[in-house]
Amino acid sequence: MSVTAPAGFEAAGVAAGLKSTGKPDVAVVVNRGPLKAGAAVFTSNRAKANPILWSQEAIKGGVIEAVVLNSGGANCFTGAFGFQTTHQTAERAAELLGVGAVGIQVCSTGLIGTGDDVFRAKVLDGTAKAIASLSVGGGDDAARAIMTTDTVPKTAVHRGGGWSIGGMAKGAGMLAPGLATMLVVLTTDAVLDAAAADAHLRSATNVSFDRLDSDGCMSTNDQVTLLVSGASGVTPDPEEFASALAAVCSDLARQLQADAEGASHAIAIEVVGAASEQDAVEVGRSVARNNLFKAAIFGNDPNWGRVLAAIGTTSAEFDPYQVDVSMNGVRVCSAGGPDRPREEVDLAPRDTHVLIDLHAGEATATILTNDLTHDYVHENSAYSS
């Protein structure tokens, strides 16, 4: 049930004809209350899609009545027409739900730079169709409707003491941080105000989606949204809720990593012994975005020299000649020099663990990424055709 697992939510996913496959492509998630609080974080890309521009303004009041999402078109760089389409989508949903348009978040995903009157009509009709199909059991359909190049829907649920959190996500490419990643909708029936929801969401995003850096490419449409119904009547311990929300977000982030376009390895780059968490993140991300390293992992080559070369480009505090590097449990580099033979490293498994010990402090961070494969290049060479 994903986003409809917590009490107070209904959802639907329908086919509006945006996808040539005839698969579901418009989803709606509605908060029935009694609370209508919410929070959202957005891509920090300066090139923002029209739904992001709308949603950033709409969320300022801390109220979310519903989220309308479409796949099959990003509605980005489509000019005034595109923003009008987003505005009309919010207005149509608000009219049918009997609420104000400012309470509607709008999300889109798909090809950039395309959109016409037919696209608009399909989005609006799909919105009406989805609202007419709303149900407590509609969460799974909604999760399927937001898929693009995804091969499977991504959902997660956490059940606490009388309250719960649900979530759905889409994303298989352009997975890089920037306050948010891909499209994600989270719901909870816990009692929270908008300020608490915002603080918890930003904290959870920081240690989950912001640490997923599959291909270093930041989208124009990324948004993570949290809706709060308060229907459980339970106010959870703040630390317990923060931990649970972070766990749900981390679960979804790993599902996104596992479904990354064309990937043959899901790589966790764990940095320990850093002088600060910021340093640990910077070092991990430098490896995650290094194409030579990613190509080596694709070829099952434990080339630790590429790791040291990548981290040497950062401003993090450490001595390159004191760094240890392990791959899948085998320390191949010790104090900046060779250690165990490369032949001892087995990189055949899809899950790959790289451990980097900077010996500069106590901070740690893990960045998630994937290898660079022929299939990734092929899939993205013909995305718009």
C-alpha cells in the first residue's frame, strides 16, 4: 500500500495516454486529514521544471492537501505554456477535491522540452480520472504510475507505536544530490506540525537521497514531499520519528540505486576516519563521480589507484600517504601503498563495498553509486528517440 499505509491517505494511479505503452502515467495522493501539514525539498539545479517552480511557492504555507504526479513528460523548458499547464493541474485537482490550489503540489517526470495542448489535456484528464479512482488501496497503483525507465516500483513502510510512515519513489537515472533526488512522496499519520515535518524531512534527506550519486547527473524535476495527516492521534518521540523517517528514505534510496539504468554493480563507498562529516561526504562523492573508477568496477578490476587519484582532488583534510582502501573486505591499499594482492578481491557480486580510511579523525559517511556500463551508455544515447 506504500503511501496509503498510514491512516488518512488515499491514492490512485491511472493511464492518461502520456506513455505510448498505455501504462499508468498519472498519480494522485490525497491527505484526508485531520491535519494537512506538509514539507518538501527540491532540486538545487538552477534549471528548474515548471512543477518545481509552482510547488516551491505552494509549500510556503506548510499545507499539502494533495500531490499530483505525472510521468511521460517533464514539463521543463516549455515556457509560459508549461507553467500554465502546472497551474491548471493544481486548479483542476483543487476544484475536484474542494480545496485551495495552493495546497496542491505538482510533480512531473520524463523528457525535457516537450509539451503541447495534447499533453496538457492528457494531464488534466488524468488528474480528474485519478481523483475519481482514489482509494485506500491505491498506493501501489500510484507507485507504478510515476515510473519512467524504472523496471520496478519502489515503496517502503515503517510501523511505529500507533503511527506509521509510507513512501514511494521513482528514479533510475539522473540520480545525484541537490537537496532532493528523483520524485519521492512520503506520508505519515503521526501528529506533527509543518515546522517539525520540514526539519525531519531535511534531516532524513541529508543522510539518504542526498548520498545517492548514481551517475553525477542532477535532474531539473527532483522533489521529495512529506504529507502529514495526524490521523493516528499519536505524537511520536521526535528522535524515534526522525530515525524512522531516515530509515524509510534510506530504504527507498537503496531501491533506486539497485534499479539504476544499465548498472551491473551497486557500490557503497564508506569513508571513515575523516576529520569531519563534510570531508567524508566530499571524499566519497569524488570516487562516486570518477568515471575511471566506475569503469574499473564494471570490469571487475580492483584498481585502488583510481580511488586515491579521485580523493586527491578534494579539499578534505588527510594525508594521501596514510590512506587505506579495502574492496569487498580485502585491504588492497595500506598507508598509500600496496597491501593484499588484487587477485584476492572478488568483484563479481552486484553489491560492492569500498572502504576508505582517511586516518584523519572520527567522522564517517557512505555514498551510494553504480558502475559505468555499456548498457547505461546505450540506454541514454537514445532516450529521446
